[in-house]
Amino acid sequence: MSSAAHCLACGSSSLTEWATAHDVEYCTTQENFRYNACTQCNALSIDPVPSERLAVIYPASYYSYQPPGASIISRVKTWLDSRLFRSVLAQVPGEALRVLDVGGGAGHEAANVRAIDKRVRYTQVVDLDPAAAELARANGHEYFLGAIEDFESRDPVDLLLLLNLIEHVADPQRVLSRIGRMLSPGGAILVKTPNHDALDARIFRRHSWAGLHCPRHFVLFTRPAFEAMAARSGLRVRHFAYTQGAPFWAASVVCWLAEKGLARVSAERPVVYHPLFGVLSAAFAAVDFARMPFAKTSQMILVLERNTR
């Protein structure tokens, strides 16, 4: 553990080793990274934090840089996302809504939100990817190239999307605090983030569990850890649910098979492009949907609002 290691969620230096992992999905580096569990809040934090190596650890083949696919899995995901967006938008008041997608790339999710609700009149994407700027603008969105910490919203935001993003930042509480101040009265922040208190995390903990997405996930939460951080950021949870973590199951299995010499994963063919990935994702999605009524799965959905009390 480095002398500067601390919990990225709460700042505590009281840590214990949870796992050691390396990049088994995209093979961008051979370095091992340690994930430490905080004894105060139970969040996991990476050590060292590779904040200065983003151009290396996010290769051009990275899945979120790619356009939406036409596969059955992609269509099901879009349908599920639409259901989620519709339910959240139903609780947001206003006649002309403003939507901000943090880490939204070319703005496919923001476009989905806009198509669902005619009240959405303005969509903004904030992202670090310069290649996505032209596509986002062509999709009808405003685009800010940079970190959310450097973005200033001209007007309050009614719905803010934080989909599988908060785990990628080195100071998640700062991010939550900043975007919380952007919310309009009655506005909501929709968060999707991994949960490390899950069956697949325990099974693959010593095999570079894909939920770590090492080294791209800097901090991972449990429900109590995230809710505590949200409270410190001036926010409260309006809604919480576990959802399927099929990609983590599928990538973990493919990478475990690769360890055994039974599958091949490389920088040229990352795990998400392995032929087994789609099949396993579909199978494990079914498993997780069956488990959700009584088990903690490895993805969480939270809807946050400003705490005005």
C-alpha cells in the first residue's frame, strides 16, 4: 500500500487489502493494482490511482467509444434503459426540461431520454473524449469537452445522468457535490454504479473480478457507502434498486477461461468482443433478474435529489 493511499469515497486512511487485480479486459498494462477496503465506509479504492494515464487505460477500442450495436442484447438494454428513464422523468416536474449527461460520449442516452419525453428541450453532454464532440453535436446536444468539475451550467438542470461514471473518478464526493448544486427544485440525478457486495464479486475476487474494471474503476461502493457519500454531498436517495450485473459475470468468466488457456483475450480483441461475451451476458442477465427480488446484484440504481431539510 502506498503511503498516500486513502479511501476515495470518505478520505479515511484506515484501509485493508481487498484484492489485487490487473487489466484482464483490454490488456492496456501489465501492472498490478491493489484495491483497498475502507474500514470506515467499506468502499473499495484503487492504489495507485492512475489519473494521469487515462489515454493509455482507455484505448480506442473501449466499449463506450463505440456506437450502439444492433444485437438483441443492445436492443434489450435500450428497452430497459427507456423504462428506467421514463419512470424517473415521471417524477420530475416542469414543462421544458434540461438534461445533462456526464460521460455521455456521443449522447446516445441523452437522445433516448429526449425521445421518451417531449418536455425535454435541451440536452448537454460533458465528456473527456474529443472524438465524441462532433457526433454529440450532430445528435442535437451541446457538448463540453472536459471534466464535470470544470463545467459551469448556465441554468439549473432537471435530470442529470451519471451512468457508470462515478466509479471512474478519483474524488467522487466532489463530483456529487458539484452536480448537486446544478439541480433544479424537484430535479433528479440518476446514478448507475457497481456494487461490490455481490455474489460474482466474491467468486471472482481473486481473479480480477470484472466489476473492478481494473484499472478504470477507481472506487466501488456498497449501498450504505454510496448513500453516506451522497448525504455528505448534500443529497438524499429518492429511489434505490439493484439491477442485473451480467457484463461483470460474463467478462469475469471469459477472463477466468483465458487464465486457464481456454479462451483468448488480448489488446487486439478485448473481452467485450469475445464471441462468448454476448452469450454469457444474456444467460447471466436472466440469472440476475431471477435473483433480484432476494439478492444483492452487482449493479445499483439510485435516484438522488437535493436534501433541502
